[in-house]
Amino acid sequence: MAWFNLVSALIGMVGLTVGGGLGLPTEWLDGTGFASYFWPGVFLGVVVGGVQALALIAQRGRFQAVWGMHAAAGLVMMIWIFAEIAIILAWSPLHGIYFATGLIQTVLAVLALGAWPSPFLLRSAETAPRSHA
């Protein structure tokens, strides 16, 4: 998932900076403070792609922070998509796809960190509701 998100962010950066905005309407930028897609493209590549790259480096280096980095990278992807939709006030199916990839990456990382109890529906004595009979 991180590789897909990283490559997509880098392709998006190139398309938005060098590729003239990938054919996206410039009207979407009205009122955003951006005159072109250049700076959003740089942010996409450096920040969104950079966090994905850091997660992959942590995984390759077998650092203990690997799953936390993957969770953070997925969250950054979801925040990017949410903010992009909020700023340009437009939606495309790609927003749904990339939000889903961020969500999947985050969920898998959190599960790898041990968030899935085993067995799943087992209650501990401390947290089980008490009978008031």
C-alpha cells in the first residue's frame, strides 16, 4: 500500500508541477490562494510522498517505529484527500480511491501494532459490565 501511495504521490507531483496541472480546471483554485497547481503538487510529493517514503525506509531498516510510521503515512494520505476536497470543493473517484488506500494502510498498521484482541469478543474482568441483580 505504501509503495502504491508513494508512486502515486510522486506521479501526481510531476503532473501538477511539470505537467501543468494534469488538465485539472484552474477554476478549482479560485479562492484557495494558489495561482497554479505547482505548490499543491510540491506539497503532495514532498509531504504526502515523503511520509510514505519514511514508512518504507522504516520497514526496510526493520525499525521498531515501522507500524507507527505506516499508520502516520495512511493518516497523512487521508488528511490530504479530505483537505483537498474541502479546499477545491470538487470530488472525483480518485479521491475515494486514495482515501481508501490511506484508510487501509492505517488500519493494517494499527492491527499490526496489536489492536486486534484475540479472541476478538473476549472481555476482560476489569472492563466487563457488571450485573446489578
